[in-house]
Amino acid sequence: MDCLFCKIFQGQIPSKKVYEDENVFAFEDIHPLAKTHILFIHKKHTTNVNGLSTIHVGQVFTAIKNWTSGQKIEKEGFRVVTNTGPDAGQTVFHAHFHVLGGEKLGGFGK
Ligand code: 5GP
Ligand code: ZN
């Protein structure tokens, strides 16, 4: 599978891993948009979030809960973003969830 994020979670391309369980892998974004910018991916390859089942999405959000739990970011707050398709500016076509925080975030939208 010629997919950047599949290669990352399989260890074929290096990344700064912060979390892994049976289904989910998380690593630092290479171009951080906030002091903390982590990408959470499900190990099942799908182009975007619409390819994930409710169970998959639940597994990703459970991983986010597990990773943030007990950390400063849990108390201070964070944002979860998933870009889908051209209008949202999606650039990597393996579904992923940006977790942003570590500082006060600006507004979002257009
Ligand atoms: P998107 O724009 O599709 O929502 O998000 C893709 C994200 O993947 C971007 O924030 C980008 O910085 C990140 N990214 C792209 N290539 C790599 C890479 O090789 N390693 C890591 N860690 N992040 C990457
Ligand atoms: Zn993939």
C-alpha cells in the first residue's frame, strides 16, 4: 500500500510516536500548528473519516482520551480536527485526527 501514514505506523518511515495500541497509532505532526500537534490514525487504511465505522471512530477517541488523560493538555483543553476532501485542504489520504493544544488556540473556520 503506497500510503504515507500506513508506512509510518508500520515503521517503514520514521516518526515521533507518542501513543500506540492495537488499533490506533499517534505521532507528532512534522509541521506543528500549535505547541502540541499530534496526529491520531486508525491502523485500518481509509481515505477519510467517512470510511471509518463507529467502532473505529470510538477507538480513535478512546486513544485520544487515554493519551490526554493525566496530562496538562487534558486540563487546559485541546481541539480535534479531521480534514476531508479539497475544501478542507486534506493533503494525506489516510484518515487522521489532528489533536491541537498546549497553548491558547485561535478561532477556526473559513
Ligand atoms: P491534512 O492536511 O491532510 O489534514 O493533514 C496532514 C498532516 O500531515 C499535515 O499537518 C502535515 O504536516 C502532516 N504530515 C505530512 N507528511 C508528514 C510526515 O511525513 N510526517 C509527519 N509526522 N507528519 C506529516
Ligand atoms: Zn494508509
